[in-house]
Amino acid sequence: MPVSGVGNNSNVSGTSYKNNVNSKLGKSELGYEDFITLLTAQLKNQNMFDPASDTEFIAQMAQFSALQQMNNLTAMIQTSQAISFVGKTVIVKTFDSSNNVRYISGVVESVSFENKTPLLLVNNKYYALSDITDIIADFGGEMMEV
């Protein structure tokens, strides 16, 4: 159930961005299972006369953990930024059917998530944070750069 403009995009249909988000992003991060698979393959294929030391594995796990926490922090910052746009009028960079750049304005109605990526609902279509070019300020109609 959406709360304060934040929800799951499965409740809204007919969006152009939502249908293409997987093809644009792909699988861009390694998960815990991927790390274990790589570690297992490394153990299976190591030189039996010169095995890797346990400190190398501990260092790899520490690096993986740090990278995973950095990814979590980035996702949290993007989520906070997306939520802060709810109710604000924004300028969105989009493309028409001929692939020409167009700019539209609209109020951010809600935020939904596709594969942990925040998507902003503007004029009944979903857009990524990177598609937002400006925020129209409440005072005097001036524009602020994002």
C-alpha cells in the first residue's frame, strides 16, 4: 500500500519506463550467492601445490562486504532523494517516438521501486532519477538545478 507517495509500481500500469527498466539495467550487482559461487570455483581450481592462504579469502570477504555496504548506502541515498521529489514539480528529459529529446514538466505523484531502483511517477509514466533535469521551485517559478 502506498504511503506518502511511496509504493510498489505493480499497482500502476501503462508505463514506458517500467517495461524497459530490466533491459536498461540488467543485473549490475553481485549478490551473496554469486560471491559464494566464485569462492567455490576459486577453491576448486586452485593450484594444489600453491594453495591460496586463508588471509586472502578473509581479505576478499572484507572487500565484498565493504562493496555491498557501499551499494546499500547508494541505494538508500537514491531512495531518500526520490522520496524528497514527491509533490514537487519537475522537468523530465524524455524521448519521442522518433528518438528526439523532449522536456516535459509535471508533479511527482509517487515513488515506486523496480529491482531496488526508485522510479518517479510523473504524468502517469515512470522515470528514473537520472531523467529529472530540474526542480521548479515554489517561490516565483524559478528553477533549481538537480
